[in-house]
Amino acid sequence: MKLLKEKIMNDGKVLSDTVLKVDSFLNHQIDPLLMKEIGEEFANRFTDEVITKILTIESSGIAPSTMLGLTIGAPVVFARKRKSLTLSGNLYSSKVHSFTKNETNEISVSKDFLSPDDNVLIVDDFLANGEAVKGLLDIAQQSGATVVGVGIVIEKGFQQGGQILREQGIRVESLANIKSLANGQIEFFDY
Ligand code: 5GP
């Protein structure tokens, strides 16, 4: 997605050979116009699928997911990283190791919001080693829902997550795929 790649080139900060900071439009401040285009692009990519629910993880998956939900008219469910007092029992849970924070969180979704009747699209901001997506797949599987695919805003193709998921036959669509962050330079795959 051209606009997203331009934004990454102009505003992204390379923190290390493996971490990209995009706080100015996705992870802290949010660019609503870009999010709207991202939502529409996901909708186009998955136009052949019936999606009844979008499943993401707080907090940075929520903005792109909501814009997709607005475009296709489907609700967005976000997995919570901390159990709130009002979210006890009645939960699907999974453990997720965070690439950026190097800690393991339990993520949870209320059983009220996913059912075997759902066709779920999983969405997240970044794909690195695939841990967050694996946790969301686990939760979807526990609910009996069907997963139609995974939509990622920024994939880091030099890490293993995308390959692992695609080898499992899961459809992964990423809107920008980074080939390398070496030497402070952002390089994309050509497609
Ligand atoms: P994974 O679970 O695929 O290893 O990592 C994806 C998760 O870690 C995403 O939900 C995202 O929040 C975070 N993440 C991974 N790599 C990066 C990165 O380079 N920059 C930012 N801002 N977040 C990342």
C-alpha cells in the first residue's frame, strides 16, 4: 500500500535492526485518514470473504480494525491484555509473548463475543514472530469460530511469523512488508 509505505519512510524511526517505531501515526498518535485508507484496503483484500467479526488485540490493533469494521459493517472484538474486574470467568484466554516488551501476557476475550457461527478476520498492527496472531488464532479456535485470514498493517518479513502462518495454510495479507531494517535503513519487499 503506497500511502502506508510513504508514511513509514517519512515518519518511521528505526530503533534497531529489528524494531521500527511508528508512534506518530499508529502506536501512539493516530492518523485517522491513513487508518481509514488502511481499513478500506483490508476490505478490498478480503472482499471475497464473508466476515462477521474482526478480532484484534489492544491497543494498537484497535484503530485499523475499527476502520475496517466501519467499511464492511462488522463489529470489532479486541483481546484484553489485563483481566478487568468486569471480565471474570466466561473467557477464552491464551498466553502471548511480547516481542517488543519481552514479557508474557495472558490475553482474554469474553465468550459473549465469539461463537461457532462467526467468520473471523484477525487484524494486528505488526507481524514479527507471530506470537500475537498465534494467541488470537488460539482464542478463535477455542470459540469454534472460522478464521478467514489475517490482516497485518506492517509485516517484518525478515522475521519468522509470516512464513510460519502461511506454511500452516493461513491467508496473511500485509499492507507493507519490510525486508530489512539493517543500518538504520528501511527496505521493503517489492510487492
Ligand atoms: P509478534 O507477536 O508477531 O512477534 O509481534 C507482533 C506484536 O509485537 C505486535 O502486536 C506489535 O505490538 C509488537 N511489535 C512487533 N514488532 C514491532 C515493531 O518493530 N514495532 C512496533 N511498534 N511494534 C512491534
